[in-house]
Amino acid sequence: MADTMRRLLPAPVADVDPAEVYRPMTPGRRGAAVRVNMVESVDGAASNDGRSGGLSSPADKALFRQLRAAAEVVLVGASTVRVERYGPPKLTDDARAAREAAGMAPVPVLAIVTASCRLDVNTPLFTEAEIRPVVLTVSTADEESRARIAERADVVIAGDARVELGTALDKLAEHGWTNILCEGGPSLVGELLVEDLVDELCVTLAPLATSGGAPRIAHGAPLDPPLRFELRSVLEEDAFLFLRYGRERPGG
């Protein structure tokens, strides 16, 4: 395996630091900017054997950590938390020091989207969290479940029957969190795209083919017309491609 990451676009560089390419995002038009990070196979699968980790590589895992180090909030759906067995965000000492020097908390806040509030608060995600997670839910969620979660996390109401993602982002921005990293899953990414809330889409293209019935990186209502994204950079390591797209919106 190659031990360096090279840049192919915008201009070839033999050895590039991903931190120089994937910088913290600036506040978006709503106040919060959203960067999505997903991995997929060459035949379009977002997971292998049910988990995205089956498509990953050491370089992809390193970029995963770099994107977390640049974010104030990690946004994720409840099903992804369960399937991928999420724990609390953890960063290296160097990353923590850099964040604190930039006026950020030592680790990002984990924000979980769930309309049902069916979460196990006895998992390390909650019991070992350095910063209390945020649970974005709805007013019609079971009150007992909401109360149980509120013992270990900050519960934020962002809708009635479904989590309104625009409202959720507004509420995160009210806390001063404007740099959001979404790690999926596909349904959450699909909803963000339908509401045109994605400012940057980062895709790791794995040199693997899986076939089968795995979902795409975004799933949900079709977009008509499709949203247009601009290819801003391409990195490569060990035949894995790291694609960074920015949303092209009318008027800039």
C-alpha cells in the first residue's frame, strides 16, 4: 500500500496533507454549513456485509478522523449509530490541541437524528461521552423514552412527526455550531439532499465491487431536477479515490 496520499486535482501533487484540502467549513447560507462524508464501492454500494467499514481503507479511516477534527458537530442517523456501533468521538492529542487553539471544543459534539428516540443510553456512546450528545427528535416521540435519553444527552425538538432537518440545523446554529459533518446513513443523506442542505459532498470511492442489494450513499425521494455539484479536489492512495464536491447553487 502507498504510504502517501497524492492529489490529482486541481493540480497534481505527489504528497499532500489532507488537512490542507479538507479545512473547516465556513458558515453556510442558513448559518450552518453541512459537509457529508460517505464511502462507496465502484458499483455503487454504500456498505459491504451491512457496514460501511467493509469498504474502508487505512487512508479512508485517516480522512474520516481528519474530517471529524475539522467539525464542530458530527450528525448521524440513529440506525447508523446502531449498525456501525458508534462510540463517542475521540481525537488525537495534536488534533485536540489544534481545535482548542482555534477556539473549538476538544472533540466534536455527536448529534443523533431519531424520530422514535429508541436509543440505548447504556452504551459507551452515552456513558463515555466527553461532551453530552445531542438527540434531535420530534414532539410526538414517546415521553418516557425522551426522558430516559435526557439523563445522558441534550434532547432537541426539531419537528412534530418527523425531524425537520432545516429546523435541526437552525437549532444547532443557535448553539454556535455552524460546521456540521454528516456521516450518514443513506436515508439521512437523502433527506439532506432533498432539502438542498448539503454544501459539500465528500465521497471515498473504493476499488471494490460488491454486487448485492446494498443501498446507495443517498436514499429517498428522487430529485427532479438533480442537484449540481462542482468537483473541487481528487486525492488518491492505494487505488482509493477521495472526491470532494461543492454544491453549485444559483446565484453562487
